[in-house]
Amino acid sequence: MTIETGLAPPTTATAPVRLAAEHVRLAYDDRVVVDDLDLELTEGSFTAIVGPNGCGKSTLLRALGRLLRPTAGQVLLDGRAISRTPTREVAKILGLLPQTPVAPEGLTVGDLVARGRHPHQTWLRQWSRDDEAVVAEALAWTDMTELASRPVDALSGGQRQRAWISMALAQGTDLLLLDEPTTYLDLSHQIDVLELVERLHAERGRTVVVVLHDLNLAARYAERLVAMKDGALVASGTPDEVLTEQLLADVFDLEARVLPDPVAGTPMVVPVRRLR
Amino acid sequence: MTAVTQVRGGRAVRVGPVSASLRWRDAAVPVLAFAALVILSAVSMGRGDFPLAVPDVLRTLVGLGKGPQEFIVLELRAPRVVVGVLVGLAFGVAGALFQTFARNPLASPDTLGITTGASAGAVAAIVLTGGTSTGAVLGGLGIPVAALLGALLSGLLLFALTWRAGVDGYRLVLVGIALWSIGTALVDWLLTNAEIYDAASAYVWITGSLNARTWDHALPLALALAVLLPLALAATRTLAVMQFGDDTARGLGVRLSGAQAAVVLIAVGLVAFAVSAAGPIAFVALIVPQVAVRLTGGSRPPLLASGLVGALLVVGADLVTRTVLPEALPVGILTAAIGAPYLLWLLVRGRRGSTL
């Protein structure tokens, strides 16, 4: 494990940094949630942010996606302050999927995915051939073509999450931030969603940042784990480096064994008991 | 393109650099509503002590009428109907804006206290200056201007009290209800202190009426619509994305606080001028967008169709109150009589959690 101040691990040092947090302080009104945090995300990486409830991981993701403005420090997208980049420009580079997105009643899957083209459209050019081709491809790629005419609210939880990922794909951004995309899904649908995200990363070259609760799934799918506690970045590195018995005790107050996952070989956490 | 009909419900329409996805109902409903509105308006202009056939009315409207017909249609009857059309248009579009924005079918200028603000202004102008010389400022302004100021004031208060680095739909509804009760209390207080004659005329105003409208009532509203309606239609694309909730909308590149401010202010402006011209014709802004969305079958109230259905409702209700009902009642009584049961039905039907 590498206890560090927040710089990217050397394994990805050659790739350019796409998204970075520099000394950011994040607060809701007067309550400071994250203070003086640094993080760099390189081109083509797949990062999972993990940590106990209330550690500030979703808050950090919101700041990385310019939904929350830091009260100190800054977020850089391709070296440029994200708060000073027109939001529409950002939306062509960085896509995000909030934790529980809501679709209006009666909206079809096809129309939902088509909304992903919004940053690329103008008032006159609302549905170009390009838009249509990209949306058709996004639907096909996520296996949603058959469901395109179905209302989103008639889908199962797993299908609905696929539809939203399809929309994020149609947005055509290099970077994709996902806030707990597996919430409320049963295990097989959690796997389904994470396989889809992993394919986005591997086959479509997306730089992915995902907030996840399940450490075993995070270790299996992400190349890099970032562990947070009390608004600070505690550890960052490969799953093998980060998921140690010591870290689980320090960060999660959890006594646990860490064994190799018999399927993927990644570290697997087997809880023993809660400490303290 | 082969995938046209599979991807979206609409048909792709592309002319040069212009492209859109159009559903036939989105186009058909406004066209049919407009045609129905022309016919209904002509029928309405033909009814009265001196009945005229619809073809005669239409001929007169395009400048081919005979002397007396011209006077009856253009000077006596057209202003009333035109004010009805414009008011319905403004209320319908404003209602659709509020409901889409707040993601709540109960949001309307009635429930948000804007029309109540107009009532307070108008009643103050009637009551405080009533009969004698206490005239002062309000009387000099006249009832329409007092109503306009009342509506704008409560609309701006609504906006200012809701604003916290953005406008939250839920907060908007709660602040609106609070403003509504303040306005209602103010109106009641003014009425209890009023002379009986003033109180009676104030009551007619509060109900909303098209009686004795002239071109002077139509002109300011027509100008306001000429400015605000194109702005509202230009916001359609942004509204479609704002429906998804704040985070998703911002993620898709919408400058949210600016867009929210624009939508609320456009809607407040539409309501203020409409209510100034005809009083708060109850429930039009509440029910019309929900009727229009059922006609077009989309996922949100369509702006143009809501406006045209609103115009149909006001002109139709006015025609019924003038001809079918035994006494000439203010049009607002009929729209309230239709609207209140509709509101109950909307509540009983129990829509999904995300919309109500």
C-alpha cells in the first residue's frame, strides 16, 4: 500500500492527466466535507473511489464533474480550470451519471438516449444524421435497441441503468463519472452494469471514475482504487496495493482477511468483525 | 436512414442545416387546435343581440364586411374574443412552463400566488380609491396597471425567496403557497373594509371576466406575448433537459441557474400581463398543460399546444357563459367549475412520485 499525498501512481505516469483536483476544499454551506485534496486521473484509466459512508467520495465526484464548486483550490480538465470552461464545452468531454437520475414520466428509452446529444445540438440542428447514428449505435452497444420505444419508467432497475449508461455513451465524452451506478440492483445486475462500464473502458477507451460501495467489485473491475476517509485521500494505487488488512482496519474499522479472488485473482475482502 | 423510426418516437425532419425529430401529434395538435380556435372565435363573434353567421364574421375579419357588420364585429365583439384568445394563450404557456420547471402538475400561477398578487393590486385600486376622492396613486394608475404591478411584485418575491444559487421546484411550490395565503389575506382584509358597491365590482374582477373588454386591454398583452412567446419557445430545448433533474441537466451542459431564472421570469411576465387584461381566470394555467400533454402524448406539457388549448378553453367558456347559461356570468366562474373537479381527479388518480 502506498500512503501518499495524492499524486498518481507511477504505473500510469506516461499517460496525460485528463482530470485533476488541486488542493480542493469542498463544503455544503459552512460544513467542510473535503479539505485540501489532490487527485490526478490519467487518460484511459479506470478508477474506483471507495470509502465508508459520509467520507466525501460522492462529494468529490460531484466536484470533479463541476456540479459542486470548490470553496478553495480548483478542478482542472485537460489542464484548464473547469469552473472557467463553458459548461457546454465540458459536456462534450466529460459525462456524468448521478446516483439516482430521474426520467420524466412517459419518456421513451430512445428519446432518453437521444438527450445525450444535447451538448452537440443547437436550436436549429436538433437531430442531425450524426446524432441519429450515434444514438442508434449507443442503443445497439448497450443492447437497448429492442427497448427503444418503451417508456423508461416501465423498465426494470437493471434495464433502466443500462438506458442511462447508453445515454452517457451517446454523449460521446472521453471521460465518464458514475456515482454508485449499482445502487438498488441485485448482484447479477450489478455485475451486468459493471461489465458494461468495463467494456466502455476497454473497448471504447473511456476514462472512467466510479464511486462504488462494494470493495470486491471495485477491486475486480477498477485498475486503480482511491480510498477516502473523513474527506481525505488515504490511499491510492492498484487494488493489490490499496486493499490490505491494515487499510480495512484504518479506513473502514473492519477486521478482515484479504484473499485472492478465486475467479479474477484480485484481492477479495472477507469481513471478520467490526472494530471499535 | 433506416433506423429513423426505431430510435425515437418522432420522424427525422432535415432541411439543409436544420434538423429535428418531430412526432406527428406534436404538429397535429397545434394545427387542429388553431383551426378549432378560429372557428370557435368566429362563432363567438357571431353571437349576441344581433346574430351573425360564421361566414359573415370571417368575411368581415378579412376586411370584406359591410358597414354595420364591420362595426359590430371589429369594435364590439372582436376585442372581447381577442382578449380571451391572448389571455388563454398566455396562461396556457405560463402553466406549461411552471409545471415543467417544477416537475409538478400542481404548479400554476394560481397555486403559486401570482394571480393572487394581481388580485390584491386590483382590489386595492378598486377599494382604496372607491367612489370618492381618496384616489391617490393607485386610482390614477387604473386597475390593469395595479393588477400588473401586483402580479409582477408577487412573481418577483416568489423568485427572490426561492432563489438559492438556483431554483428548486419543491421550494418554489412551498414559497408560492405561502405567498398565495398572504395575498388572499390581503384581498379579504381589503374587501371587509370596502364599500358594498366597491366590494361587488372587486369580486367580479377577482373572478376574471371578459365583459366590456376593448382594444386597450388587448394591446399591452399582445405586445408582451410578441416578446415572451418566442423566448418561451426558444427555451423548449433546454426545458426538455431540465426535466431530468439538476445534476443531469448540468451534466449535459445546461447553464442551470441562468436557464431557471429565464423560465421563471418569462412565465411571471406572461401571467402578469394576462391577469392585468382579464383578471385571474381561475384554473386555466393549471388544467390546460395537463390536457395538452394528454393530447400530444409526450413526456412534458407542450408549450404551443398548451397555449392554443388555453385559448380554446377561455373563448369556449366565455361563449358558454354568454349564451347557454341563463345569466351572463364572469368567465372565471365556469373555468373554476371545470377546474376544481379536474384538480380533484388529478389528485385522486395518484400520479407517480416523481411528478407529484
